[in-house]
Amino acid sequence: MVDKACDNKTCMKSEECARYASWLNGNQDYKTFKGNEQKGCGQFIQK
């Protein structure tokens, strides 16, 4: 279980990230971390 999900689909690692997957699955405890098209956020969790 991911503590806090992430709704940032533009993060370059979003497809591999358990935080983004958790958000897609409806986790309401989320924020947007600082990942973008060029980098991941540093709070990435491999799924």
C-alpha cells in the first residue's frame, strides 16, 4: 500500500510508479510531486 498517491501523469516515471498507479486505482490521499517530462520526482516507488 502506498502512503500517498500521485496524480502527475507528465512525470517521466509515471508509467513505472506505484504512486501514480495508486492514484489511478482511486487512492484519495494524493498530491502532485515534482516530476516532469525530463525527470522523476525523487519520491518514486517502483511498482
